[in-house]
Amino acid sequence: MISKGKYVTELRDGDAVRCVFLLSERKLLVARNSKPYAKLVFSDKTGSMPGILWEDAHTQTEGIDPGDVVGVRGSVESYEGRIQLRIEKIVKLNEDDVDMSALVLTTKGDITSMMNELESIRATIKSGFLKDLLDGIFSRSDIKGAFIKAPAAKGIHHNYIGGLLEHTLAMLKSIDALYPVYAHLGINRDLLIAGAILHDIGKIYEYSYQRVIDMTPEGRLIGHIYLSAHMVDQKIAGMEGFPEELRLQLLHLILGHHGQLEFGSPKLPMTKEAIMLHMLDDLDAKLIGFSAIIESTPDSDDFTAFSSVYNRYLYTKTCKDEE
């Protein structure tokens, strides 16, 4: 068995590297001096890191594709405020010779425990129609199996196996924490809980995630918002007596959860439940996204590299609780 070497999260600026990774991305480019080079992204179960290969880039990467297991020799360097691998040698490895469990990026939470917690919250729904809808969807083993494994994104936040489950559970726990504060406004908890569970369920079809996360043709051409709404509406269509008002408001939660038209929502949130769902969704995504960027920044840096996603630098220092 070939040794894994250091994990992504253990690598520091200046480290010599002899490690095994999954190749997540590969781009062959040409520099201004007409010299070919490769920009790569490597991952293991702890995270991902970009890399650059200057020497014999086309020859060294020939026959190596995203999803392949690779051995890498090189060093860690700081570039534009982030660390990356400067690769000297890269070779394709046989997956039978490595521990694959060390390579696939996975949630740090226990998937079984998280799903049990989600189902406990789902069981508190009082509406018979919403309870039957959710039971009908999650009684399908293929849907439940995909739901507990799917990522919530390709990059930035929850971009790992179990990410969708982790994100959904965080939203449900946030609803339970905040609902007592706003219950006097007449917010429908059952509707909000069902919307949180179903708002991203189309991501089980939007992404492929056997080893590395990528968009499926359905994901690129249609997207998870439509996929989620269509999936729910089809299930409702087969249920006798499902209230039309409940159907409209549940679909509206799904269609408006990105909050803004320019962010992919075909509708702006127009109900109290829809705006609350959007804001909790955005909160969880941004907090996890901020944390991922900060944690990938060298400890010695006060600020991260400029984030084009958030259009700002992020401050890396934390205030410690007083003894």
C-alpha cells in the first residue's frame, strides 16, 4: 500500500511534498512565452489545493484525467495570498495500491447520526399532507441514498460527500432556534421545515460525485431549483386532496430560495416563510464558505487572498474567549 503522505490541511508554505491525491481539475494552458503549463486541483478527504506544473506539462499529464489517483512530488509555495503546490513530478497510480477512504472529501459529521437527527425533526411536522409528501419522497431508497451522499455545491461551501445533508440539517436546526422568536408573526413552521428539507433536493441530480464533484448535463442545462420544484410538484400531483394553497406556497419556497433573480431564483421571496428560508440558506452557505477560505489561508497571514466570490478580503484572526 502506497503511503498517503500529508493531508491537504496539514500542508504549510515551504513544505516538501510526496503525497497521494485525487486529481479534481486539470487545465492545460500556454504562458505568455508560449511555454505550456498545467493548472491542477488536488483533493483528499480534508480539502483541496491548487497546483501548477511547469516542466513537461503536456507529457506528464498525458493520460491523467480528473478523478484519477495521482502521486505528486513538489513543494508548497505561497501565491497571491494562498498556498499552492509547485509540482515537479506527477504520476497516475492504481487505486488498488492506495487507501481510497483517505482521498474522498467527506463531511466531518457522522452521516447516519445527521440523517437520524433530520428525520427526528421531520417527524415533528403536524400537517398530514406535508408529512405524507416527505414520507413519499424519502421512502424511495434511491432518493434517500443520494440525499445523504450528495454535495451541496461544486465549490466554496459544503462541496463534499454529505454536504447536502449537512447543509439541510443546519437549516433545520436554525429554524428550530429562531422560530420561537418569530412565531408571533404567524409563520407556518410545518411549511418552513418542509421547504428547508426540499429546497435543494434537486442537487441529487445536479451533481455527479462518485469521486470528484462536477455538474451533470441536467445540472448545467436546468439547475437544481427547477429540478427540486419539478420533483416536488410531480409527487404532489399523485396525492389526493393536497391543498392548492399549500402547494403554491411550498413551490414558492423552492423557487425563491436564492433570494434574487440574478442569483438564479425565478421568483423573489414573497412570503414570510420564503424570506426566512432564503436568509437561513444564505447564512449557512456564507458562514461555511468564509470558513473554508480562511482555513485554507496560511496562519501567518492576517487576510485571505481577495475572494472573487464574496468580492472582499477576509480577516483570518479570531478573538479568543477570555479565561
